[in-house]
Amino acid sequence: MRVLLIEDTLDIADAIATKLTREGQTVTHVVSGTQGEDYALAGSHDLVILDINLPGQDGFAVLRALRSSGASVPVLIITARNQVADKVSLLDLGADDYIVKPFDLGELAARARALMRRRIGAATSLLKVGQLSIDLSRRAASLEGKPLELGRREFDLIQALAAGQGKPLNKEHMITALFGFDDVGSLNAIELLVSRLRRKLEGSNVEIVTQRGVGYLLRDKGVSTS
């Protein structure tokens, strides 16, 4: 999952980024509200972690612009403001959750995981498709009860496919989800990742199907799609 962290206090940002990176997330960090708004509106992230007191423009303005654009990306607010009125204002503006400074990094990471699960429609950290199980919190996958060795982007791709619940994902969406706008991705890179995953799923009841002109979907061979 790709996380946009908008935080101008560098030691706090470094601690958050280190924690989330160790959990397998890809973190993009920016320090100003103006730059953060630009990145958030680009729509290439699965979660935005947003501080309130920022240079350029504050978190309220960033959140307002994001929701005014129609973007539904989850937003976790970091705030030093512990007043009920401020919390109500943030939630009314479209924040999905907030955490008050000082906070425990473990709690912040857990709140981030919960919001990302909600985004993909998963009530728990476990996704299952046939004999394939994907543990979102541990970033681990198993096939027929045995560990499935996956690279970082292989895991991100199979997680996105599994979260689609039988609906195809187009290649352009995959490029944005896996590489973002500030990285180099291509249709060939997606095809290579799909090819690798197909080899690793061989012999199981799970397959990646190409729907020509539409995209890819992950399905249980034993379940009818009609």
C-alpha cells in the first residue's frame, strides 16, 4: 500500500515513515500543505496521513480541497489539538480518523491498517481466494497452507487483485497503485509481474485471468463467474 505522509516535523515524520516502511508500506513524505495537497489530489495513494499545523496551508485546507475534489482516499489526521470542537470539525470535513500528539507509533500503524482495510472492503486483515490466503497485517501470503514467497510489488499486486473480489483491474490502475506518479512504471512491468504471479499460482485452484480490453482478475477456478 502507498501512504502519503504530510508532516513538517522531521523527527516525527521519520519515525512514522520508518515504522510503516518496516511493515511493508511505501511512504511518500512531504513537508508543506501546498505540496501535500498536490500529491493528495494526484490520487496515487491508498492512505493520507495529514498533520494539521503545516507551512503553506494547514491541514484543514488540504482536507477541504481533497474532499471537494471528490477524492475518497482515507485520511488519518495527526493533531495536537485535543478539543472536541476541533475533532468534530475534522470529521465533518471528511477525515476518517485522527490521533492526538503525543501518540504511540504502534497505535498509529494499527489505525492506518484499519483504514486501508476499510478502503478495500476487508473487515479483517485476511483476504481469501480459493486456496490463497493473504494476511494484510503481516504482508504474508500462503497457498494451500504453505508460505508463498512474493516480492514487494508482487504482494501489492496480488493484494489488489484479491481485494477486487472478482472484479477486473485495468493495467493503468495497477500502474498508479503499484508505482505512483513519482516512480517509473509501464504496462510491460505489470505484464511481467502478472506472469511471475501466474507461475507461482500454478497447480492451485487460483488463477489470474486476462479480460481482453478490460484488465486482470483473480479467481477461484471452482467458483462460477456466470
